[in-house]
Amino acid sequence: MSGDADDERIFLQSRKVRWSILAAYWAVILLALPLWWTTTSIQRLSLPTSRVEDLSREDLRFPVDITLNPSTGVDVNALSVKLRGLINARLGPDVRSWLNVNVHPNPVPGTDSYVLDFDAGSQDSTVKERNLTLAGDGSSPSKAANLLIDLLTPRHTAANQQKIAKYSPRYRLAFSLLNENAALGKSALGWDLNDALSRYLFPTLQSLQLLHNFTIESQVQFHAPLAFDPTHLNDSAHGLTHEDLTVFVNSAEWSLSSSASNDPVLHFVLFVPSIPHRPLYLLDSEGTPMKSNAFILPQWGGIVIHNFSPDMTSNLHMTPEHLEGIFSAFRLQLFTLLGVPELPKGVLCLDDALPSRWQMDSLLRQRSLENVASTTETLHSIIKLVNQIENMPVKEDVKGDIQNALDTLELTYKSSNSAKSALEYSARALTLSSRAFFNPGMLALLYFPPEHTYAIYAPLFAPVSLPLLAPVVREFIAWRKAKRAKQKVE
């Protein structure tokens, strides 16, 4: 037995055997390196940076053609020259970079132009479809130019601009009837929402379908308390200050969350105060009750406070007649939230439903410009992130979305003759660029710097590498000693 053990020990002490064992370990490691490299390497495809830069320098410029009606008796040739000069002079270079207005004395074949007419016997200017009829005989080109500019490039006030929701091809409209405390009686136990929508809102939604698709949902709540006490006024009335409006929505008590979807939601709330808080008014900066009881929470939705008559003796089911004024307020709030421009003062709309075609065309152009700007900004952000973070992956799906966004952006520029087509392409480009930016594969390493990689691999490789490197160093030293000893013997 002892002889076998000695033979085994002699065998293991052989330098050739030890080197073979070490070589086997290192061979396994070297053979595994390609697999490790493949499974841990990050795919970084090249992005079309130069193409993004080129497209970002282009301008989306909408041509607008206006034709004068020759039957009005005015000199259309002279008036068209004057109007064209006045409009282009007053638009300014910023607007002229995206709007090209041409005034023609006669209809231009192949163009969907606006028609300008005059009515000397009318006191009000009117719009119907793409026609504008100005009150007067056409002797004031300056007045006509100003009105055309107001219709083609309407301005939002700073306050209204902040209220406009970010563009989305789809919105969910959530209508909520909230009773502060129905247990106290004299409350609204229900409403004929479908009939009210059909009468007062569906025609408007049909017009807005050029820009958005709408999904409607509703709810009725019987206990929706306020999170604060309204200001007590004289004669048992109560009021809401501007500060109260900012915290009016009681998110902790009101269940306003809607069905699961990624579509943005615009809320429209009809709030019925409880008996102790009636009547409830909105207060101006001086603490005086305002005429309107409707207000907007920017980019969130609109709220209407409804005070029932003091003569009310029991609970009520609200009919479409009760809801007419309320839905009129909801419609105006929807216009504000979606960025629908107002008609200039003194202009009446003769279309069957608001918004008018002039308002819709202006909104289509404005939303297209916003989408193009957001798309180029998002694409620039992607390229900047990829250049800054060396280990950020760029896979086929991300590159494909970016290339498709650029292709769709080019189609947007080519479709500037049609505001509707330009909006459709720009919305698609924005969706693709956003999908590329928020790709899970990119976001996973957005906050994963190289230091984290070292922190992960160090505890793994340190214990493994030491037992492998130490024998190699020891064998190398033994080999050097043996070589020197052999040289001395010789």
C-alpha cells in the first residue's frame, strides 16, 4: 500500500503533470472566453446622426392660398397685391418660416384654397367651411389683412398656453358626477350622460376626429368630500379662492382613476356641494363671487360646480335639460385643453358645429409643428445619450424606430400641402421617436455606469483568479531555479 502511495505522490510531483493540469484549467478558460464575450457584449449599432442633423435644419412650411371672390365688385387684382404685401409684412420672419401665404385674384386649380368675400350690408364677419365673408365693401385692406392673420395664426395667452395638454392621437374623456355628501339629501343620484353627450358634445367630437380619437367613460360618486373647508361668506354662502382651486381635487378620497390604458386622460367633473356648503362660488382676487362656476386644472381637465336651487326638496336625476349649460362649459374646457384657438372678436361661425374649419386648420398646423419639434428634440436626445454612455446598447429595434421616424418625418415635410396629412405623419414620427427613447433595452443601462460593472466582476474574478495565477507563478519560479541549478552542474 505504501508503495502505491509513493508512486502516486511521485507522479503528482512530476513537473510535466503539474503543467498539464494548469494548462487544462487555462485551456478551459480560454475556450470559454468567446462564449463569455458573446453573452456579455453590448450591441451598439450605428445611428444616422448626419441624417438627424440634416432633417432638424429643415423647416415645415405650410402653403396657404387665399382666393378673392370676383363677384363682390372690388378690384381683385389690386386688392390681392395689397393683401399679400400687408400679410407678409405683418407676419414677421418667425411665422413666415412655417407659413407661406399667397393671395390670388382668381381660383388656383389643384389647391384647396380659402375664399375671401365681402358683404357691404352685413355688420358681422362670418366663416363657413373655408369661406370668410368680411363685413364691408373691401375698401380697407388693412382690416382684412389683420383678420386673416388672426384666423391663420391665432395667439394663445400665456395662461391658456399652460393649460393645453400635450398632443396625443388618442384621449380618454372621463366624465364624473361627484356629490360631496349625498347622505345629507338634495343631491344628484344620476344623470342622463349618453343623451347629454349626443346633444351637446358629439358634434364637436366629430369635428375633432381629424386630430384625435376619443374614448368616453363615466362614473357617479355619492361621497366625494373636500380636503379643506371653503371660505365662509355672508348669507350662508361659501367660496373657493385661487389657492383652494389648486388643491380642489381630493385624490385621497376621490376615485378618479380610469381604466388601465396608456392613453392620456382628460377629466370633466361635475361637483355638487353638500347642503352645508351651498351655494359654493368661485372667488376672484378681491374675494368677490364670480359669474362662472367652472375652472380648468392645467393639462388635467375641467371642473364645474353646480349649486341646486334652494327650493329643491329631494334628490334629483339630472336630465339633458339640466346638463345643457354644464356641457356647454365642458365643451369650452375641452377646446382650451386641446388648444383649439378662439375665433377673433366680431367673427361668427355659420358651421353646424364648432370648431370651424379655420380653427381646425390652424390647430392642425400648430400641432404638426409641435410634433416635428418634439420628434427632432427626442432624436437629438437619443444620439446625445448614446454618445455619452459608452455601454448603452443600440439594437435593431431602436435603430429601426429611429430610421422609421426619420422616414416619416421626411413624409411630413413633403405633405405640407395638406395639414391633415402632415399631422398624421408627424404624430407617427413622434410615436416612433418616443418608443425608441423609452426602449427598455436602452433604459436598463441608462443609470448603470462602468463602475457598477467593476463592482460586479471583482468579487467574482478575484477568488477564481488567485488559485489559478498562484500555481503559475510558483511553477515559473521553480522552473527558473531548476534551470539555474542545471547550468551550475554543467
